[in-house]
Amino acid sequence: MMIEKIKKEIQIIAEVGVNHNGKLQKAKKLILAAKKCGANFVKFQNFEADKLSSKKAKMAQYQIKNTKSKSTQFEMLKKLELSKKNYPLLKKFAKKNNIEFLSSPFDEKNYDYLTNHLKCKIVKIPSGEINNYLMLRKISLNKNQIIMSTGMSSLTEIADAINLICKKKIYSVKSNNVKIIKPNLLKYLKKKIFLLHCVTDYPVEDKFANLNAIRTMSDKFQLIVGYSDHTKGIVAPVIATTLGAKIIEKHLTLNVNDKGPDHKASLNPNEFKKMVQNIRTFEKMLGNGVKKIENCEKKNFFVARKSLVSKRSIKKGEKFNYENLTVKRPGSGIPASKIYEYIGRLSKFSYKTDELIKE
């Protein structure tokens, strides 16, 4: 289960999307690259161009800019579409290379295909389908765990989508305030639905990343939240983990200069590997939260701490006071914190100047 994977480490999804440009061999190379980079999942998209877009739908501005073309969405998607017979091959190839296969359906038939034919236990709902109620109503939480991207979405739309998937009203939203109507179901939902903060543009300008929304969504919905990143570079996904993101999704390409709508918002394998390494380093640095003396500190304990030391020579039977007693390194003697217990006490031994007190 996804929840068990998250308990072990932050889950990193290498989003291939359509960066294979409709070519099976390129898709396989991207699976190998994702594995080599250290990703937990490699993700594709299941769609047929004629079911996803009308033939007259215009391309988004970023698609025109990134593809340097003014064709229709349908024409663009047709070139990027993989044959359905290729998906079992890709899933098998991913398994052979010890990386989990994941895909996003763009309609109810492709959802059925992923869950019933490919037997995918985890399904990713893309941002653009959050209001595709024809598909969302088909989702069965008994069969699947759902990762849902939330680009272009309000809190109300997210709540409505979850309610539809659950076939129960779990949340209500009024004036941007989310009310949990059935808190008794949250324990179950936390194992089934995972939200990703996302901003839908390719690439996203830094000023629009709005990473604090990760905390907002986590607080409002009380579910595990991650981040699907479309900014340039690796700064945003690493920061996202410090804000509590437990799943990181980032586009992977073999070449950012390839033709296609998403390559410009993707990382090449070297950059993706660096992102993974930074996230794993962050996880190590987090620790378990227990404040204690760490093993690495013990060798420095006596060097850096202080002990009770004679400020001048002290005779046996002389009373300790602030004129003859002080604290200095090393910390191998009586701890400096004990000084108030010794002030006014009679010395049992004689001491030379700068000698550790030993009584």
C-alpha cells in the first residue's frame, strides 16, 4: 500500500507523461533512466486522442510555445499517443527493472483498462480530470488507491471530487473553509486518497508555485499531501519536502530540447538524480525528532563542556567560593552546572591553580 511506502521514505514519481513522443523504445529508455535516477515510480498517461480532445480544440499557449506549432490539440495528442498494446509491455518492463509502473487515465474506459486489465492498484488522477465526473464516479476505493493532482482547482472542487469518489459527503466548503463532516472515515481515507498540490503550466514561474498550499491542503483535508512540480530546476520539489510533502512528482525527459509540450518543464536524468539525492539527504537530516545526545557528539562532549576548576591554589579545609572556584574545559570532571552546590562547602583536598576539582 502507498501509505506503507510513504512511512519508509518520500515517494518520488518520475513523470514520463508524453515525453516518449509516442515511441515505445523511448518510453523504455525513460523507464531505465527513472530507475537509475532513484525514482520509486515511473508514470505514463493513458489516452486516445479522439476521446481526449475534440478535433477543433486549440492548444494552450505553453503547448504552442514549447512545440513551436499552431496545430490543434487533437493533432498534437495524436502524435504523442502510445498504442494500448504497449502499456502491458511497459508495465512488464518496469517490473523487470524493479520500478513501479503508474499511469493516469483521461477517461472512464482507460480507468477500467488500468484497473481491470493492467491490474494497477494505484491510479493517478491528472489535474485536468478533477471535474470529469464520468470517470470519478467509476473509481472504486475497494480496488484502488488514488493519487489526485489538483492543478487549476479550488478547495471546493477538490472536496467535491473526493466526495464523488467516496460516494459520500465527507467534506463541505464554505468561504474557503473546509468542514470535515465524517471524521470517522478519515483513517480509512488516509490510506486510499493522496492529494498533490500542483500548478498547471509548463514551466511554472517561481512566483506562482505557491508551495504553502501544501500545508493548507494537509490542514484542511487531513490527508497525506504531496507536490507535482512544473517549475524549472530542483529547488521547488526539495522545498516541498520541508513543507511536509510525502510524494514528489516531476517530469523526466532524455533531452529538454526534444519536440513536445512538456520537455521544457522536465529534468534530464542528471538533474533528476540530483533532485532525488537532495530529497534523500533531507530525509536523513530530519531524524526522529527526539532531542538527545547524538552518537557523533559523544567524542566532543568532554572537549566542549566545562568542569569545576580551581581559580587559584586551595588548601584542604578551605571553603569554596567565587574567588577560588571557576569553570573551565575539559568537561571530564565535576559538571560546571554543580558549582552552586560547592559554593560554601569545605574542600576535602588541596588543589593547585587550574586543577580539576575531584570531590
